[in-house]
Amino acid sequence: MLDSRTVKTHSQNSACPIARTLEILGDHWTLVILRDLFMGKSRFQDFLDSPEAIGASILTQRLKRLEKNGLITRSPYQTRPTRHQYHLTQAGVETLPILQSLASWALRHLPQVWQPPAGFLELTPTSWQAWRQRRS
């Protein structure tokens, strides 16, 4: 569970869990970044190369928001210039069922969407973590 001191939101006027979650995850780009993290992307340029063509300034803002809210961590992989890679925290990993539900819904109700990678809809947070550790 995220510590209430960790989660930084615009407005904590609502105690509704959906409204509070949407303050963190409720924009198009944040969910795309999470999708990319689950698909193995970890570096800034990797995210920029996604087909949705997120802008660098928006990407920077969303990565900072995800980090501030405890869904990702960053660590340097290069020092001159300093460049970071990003990884899901346990709270971030636990967003997997949200993304899977959105993808499943889209496959049933929206025309012309691409099929998620094989096995994506069957993953669990635990099986994804095991897969990620094997790749490291």
C-alpha cells in the first residue's frame, strides 16, 4: 500500500479510490509509460521511440510524477552526461491488472486496436517480476 505521505496529488478532497487513483494515473501518457515499462523499456529514449510519439517535456513530467508517487524508481546508467533508467516499484507492478483490463476492454469494444504481445493478458504481477528478473 502506498503511504499517504508518498502519494502527491493535486487535490485530496475526494476519498473516492477511483478519483484519487485517476489523479496519478488518469492521463493518456502515464498509462502508455507504464505499458512500456511492462514491455521492457527503461530508458528515456526508449519511451520517446514509442509509436505514440510522446514529447520529451511531457515524458519528463510524467516520469517525475510516477517517481514522486512511488510507482517507479530511477537509477543512473551513465555519468557523462548523467542518464537514468526507470524501473517499476511494487506499487507500479501492481498496476498490471489495470492495464490488462483496459486492453481487454479495448479488444472487445474498439475497432482497429493492435493485439497485445503474446502472454501479456495472462501475466500476473508475480509472473511479470519473475520474467523481469530472468532478463536482468
